[in-house]
Amino acid sequence: QVQLVESGGGLVQAGESLRLSCTASGSTFSANVAGWYRQAPGKQRELVAAISSGHSTNYADSVKGRFTISRDNAKNTVYLQMNSLKPEDTAVYYCNVFLRGVALGAWGQGTLVTVSS
């Protein structure tokens, strides 16, 4: 099973930026989709952004134009650059690697992003 380590979360004010990183173990990362999800208190986990092995990307409507997902296959790492953060972006952010829509890693503790108004 793929092991995932997320980092980069923190407490910021509205309008500021953060960059999240997620490093995956093993040899399956580069060939598969990598994605960032988030879960706010009392809400279901939702897809934030995903990137294919060919670097095609898709985003939730709520983050389009503010967040950018990227990957470095040589480092088995996926990034999420978050700009113009809003209080509603407050959540625990998780990453995973997907093969045909199935998560290859266990959902870990994630990294907490808190945006104050």
C-alpha cells in the first residue's frame, strides 16, 4: 500500500497563501492520478484538485483560479499551491494516489489549514 505524508498546513489570514506537499512511497506514483481532498468540520470529504500522470488537471469550482496542483514525479510528490485563501477553505487536507478511481493509499491524518477572517 502507498504511504502518504502531507505537510504544509497552518494558520493564515484570509487572502494569504499556503503550499501543501504530499510525498508518496513506492513506484506507482508517477503512473497514476494524484489528488487533494479536504474535509471541513461536519462536512463530507470533497475533491479539491487532481492531476493525471500527463499533468492534466481538474479543480473544484470553489477553488478554480486560486489553487494550483502540480507534481514532481522524480520526488514522488504532489503540491497544492493555495492563494487568496478564504475562511471557507478551512479544513483538513488529504492527498492520495488513484488507479482507475481507487485510492492506493490509506487516508492519513492530513494537514490542517485554518484561515481566519
